[in-house]
Amino acid sequence: MHDVFLEQLYRWLEPLVDWLLASSRMEWLVGIVEGFHMADALMLAAVLVLGLALGGLFVIACYATELGRQARFLTARDRASNARLTCGSRLPGMVGVVDAVNAELAAAEAERVEALRAADEFSRGLSALSHDVRTPLTGARGYLQLAREEEDPARKDAQLAAADARLSAMSGLLDELFSYARAADPDIPLELGPIALRPLLEQVLVGHYPEFEERGWEPTLACDEVLVEADGEALSRIVENLVTNALRHGSGPLSVRARRTGEKDRLAVEFANSVAGSDTLDPDRLFERFYQADSSRSTAGSGLGLSVAAKLAEAQGMTLAARLEGSMLVVTLVVSAV
């Protein structure tokens, strides 16, 4: 019964619905409804655009506030302070910016500390060098004063000779200081070319033969006939300073040996001799300006010789390093073979 009623109702309504759909009035009504839907869509789009704009302004304001805070911190920060930048928000990229700024602050702090240490070291070294220059100068003046008042010709000659020796020592110190300044000057060019290594080593060793003989040392040289890429004068000065250092501070014969390294066309020249008090020697600081293992400065030298050698080696693309093997100090000069 229920199904029959629904079927009759459907048959009665079907023509009415068809008439309404075909009516022009219905088309107008549908247009109105569609118009309302289009207005809603435009309104929704406008709201979305406004929301995005407001959100963008809010994010910009957050970035501007955070960056302003960081700028004020960096402006007011004492350069000697260890204070570091903090991140007041978790905005994208802000943490990375803060970490990068703090890394630069840490690097700048390390450079400042190193500069202060170097300045203090230079000041102490300069004072020590001034003492080294003043000592022979004072001695020379004293001997000259004695010679001026001496009537015995033999004693006068001895006093003049002693004064001359003191002046020569002072001249050597000044030469070392000048050599360091010249080696550290990047504007002074070096003329690199093929240099016969063995004759250069032999010439320097022979030049110091009286000093070796005085100590009872017999230096040894093991080097094949080989050419190296270097400035002849600069390389000779490097070897001269290394040999002089071995004579001044060594306690045994000097051995010079050239050998091939594992790298192509690289040659290592080793200067080795035993040293007294090796426990007080720091090989890592050996080439620092004014460095002397003997803090009492009882040994000759200004502490510039090895620093000059290191600067000249660096200027020629060479490397200079030192190591201790028991009581044996080994200084290695690595050069390029031709």
C-alpha cells in the first residue's frame, strides 16, 4: 500500500518538476543561486589573500624585531667580552644566522687573543734583543776606555781586539734583525731557479769548519748531486742559520742528510745533532720569533735565526719542521727537486 502511494506521488510530481526546469523563471532562479555562489567564492578568496598578507606582515615584524634586538646586542657588546648572541625565536633560518655570527665572534676572539700574545711575545723579545745589543756595546765602550788610558802597547792591542769582538757580536745581532725584517717583507721578490744542492751545503759547512774543529766535531754530509728549485742566496741563508743554530745549541756532531720523500719531486734535507737540555726544548715553537729554550739567555743568539729561516723557506714554497728523537734534534727542510 505504501509503495503504491509513492508511485502515484512520483507520477504526479514528475511533470511539475519538468515544467519548472523548463521554465524561464527557474533559469533566473538558478542564475541567482549561482551568483550567490560566485560572490561567496570571491569573498573567500579575498579573505584568504588578506589572511596571507596579514600573516606575511606578522612574520616580517617578528624578523624585524629579532634582528633589531640582535643588532642592538652587537652594537653594545664590548669587543673584549665573551658574550655571545642568543636566539629569541625559532623563526626559520634565524638559529643558523645566530650560530654563524657566534662562530665569527669566536674566531675574532681567538685572533684577538693570539694578537695580544704575539704582541706580548714581541715586546719581551724586543727587550731581550735590546739587552743583547746593549751588552756588547757596553763592553766595547769599556774596552775602548781602558785602551785609551793604557800605555802598554801589547795590552792596548788586546783591549782593542776585545772591543772589536764585542762590536762584531753586536753587528751580527743587527744583521739577524735586518734579515728577519727582509724575510718577512712580502714585497721583496725572490728569484727561483735550479740550484745545485750539494755544493751549497758543502760551502756552508766548510765556512764553519774552524768552529767544528774547535769543538772537536766532524760534520757528515750525505747528499747526491741534485738540483732544487730555490733562490740561491735565500737557500744559503737558511742552511747558514740551521748550521749556526746547531753549533750554538748542539752538544754533538752535526749530520746533514738529503733523502727523497714519499711525494713526487720533493726532497727532505735533515740537519741532526744532539742537544743538551732537550727536555726544555719545544720543537713546535722553535721557529717562533725571539724563541729561546734557555730562558736565562746564557747562550748566544737573538732567537731570530730559525725564524728567518722559516720565513725564507715559506717564501720559496718550502717547509721547515723540527722534532726530537730522544736527545737528538732533527730539523727538516723540504725542497722541490728539479
